[in-house]
Amino acid sequence: MYCPNGCKFLLGFLLFCENHPVAVFNPNRKRNARGEQRRQDLLRAAAAVFGRLGYHETTTNAIAGEAGVSPATLYNFFPNKEAIASTLATNYARQMAEEEQAIDSEGSLSFAEAIQQLLDVCMSFNRRHPEFHTLVVDAPLSATAREEKQALGQVFVDFIAARLRRELPTLSRAEAVHHGRVALMIFRGILDELTTAPPSARPRLQQAMRDATLRYLEPVLAQSKTAISRESRT
């Protein structure tokens, strides 16, 4: 019986698969220390490629090549590029949140110093991990990664809200959180420019971020204190 070339190819491929098992991603597979090390190596390789090429230009083949493994090995650990991006974004969001929460744990900094340190920690993290921004902006993140991104933003907002209320205990939490969210918008807006700016332009943008945030927040404190002082005299 005549068999088209496509049929012959399919039969040959099925015979190959029967004798050579193909790697299939299994999210429930338990991994030993060596397997976990390989997974971390793949994530580091992915971070390097995402940082160099951006999300859209990165491929799983490029990640595998960076890690020095075959694509089949990569697929043992991650089903696709989107899963790698979501894992990295989740890890980075948690790490960055921890760094923000560790700022001035003893409460010894002034309001301006604390806000500047918050911004410096955030900018430093993004300098060390430039791929984080491209993942957050461009990658189709998983539900878990999106939740961690939102939680990270809330840590930033809560830090500023707590500092405002420390300076002005009578300020409502809702009002303090509002100002924290506006400060986050300022930070993210300048960060978009900062991540694509040439190295020579970054110091000025970093200083602009500090100035813009404090110039928004410090008048908030001054106006609130004035309003409360007036209310107390009436």
C-alpha cells in the first residue's frame, strides 16, 4: 500500500518515541539536591538572557544554551518560557519585599532619610536584576506572580503610610495609604525611564526620583499638620 512521506515520517517519529522516552514536565516531581541545583542554574541562566534580550526575544533554546543544557533537560523543570518568567518574577518580588521590610527596623531614621532609603533599596534591586522590570511589564505572569507583584507594591505603600502616620499620628490610615499609592506611581513612572536610560543619564534620574517623591510627600505632612493645628484651635 502506498504511504505518503508525511505518513512515513509520523510512523518513524512514533517508533523513535517508543524507544527514546521524551522528557515531560511534571510539576509534582520531587527533586533531590542535585535537581534543585540544576533548577536554580536554569533560573540564573534565564535571568541573564531575559536581562540581555528582553522577554519577547528570549527563547527556551537560548535559556538552555546559556545554562549549557539541552532543551529537553530544561523541559524537565519548566513547561515553557512563561513558567520560567513567572517563577523568576515571583522570586524577585518576594526578595525585594523582604529588603524593603528590613529598612530601618529600629526606627532611627528621619522621615526623609527613611523614604530615601526605601527608594535606594528599590533602585538598587532593579539595577542588580534588570530583568525583573521587563518580566513585570512584558511577561504574561501567572496568578501567583501577579499576586506577589501586587503584594510588593503594597509593601512600598504601607512603608510610606506608616512613616506618614508616625510623623502625624492623627492622619487616617486611608489618607496615608492614598499618599503612599501616589508615591508608588511616581516611583514606577520614573523607573520606566530609568531602566532604558543610558548609564550616563541614570544618576540624574535617580536623584529626580528622590526629589519628586519627597517633594510630593513633605508638603503632605506640612499641610496636614497645619490643618490639624487649625482644628485644635477652633
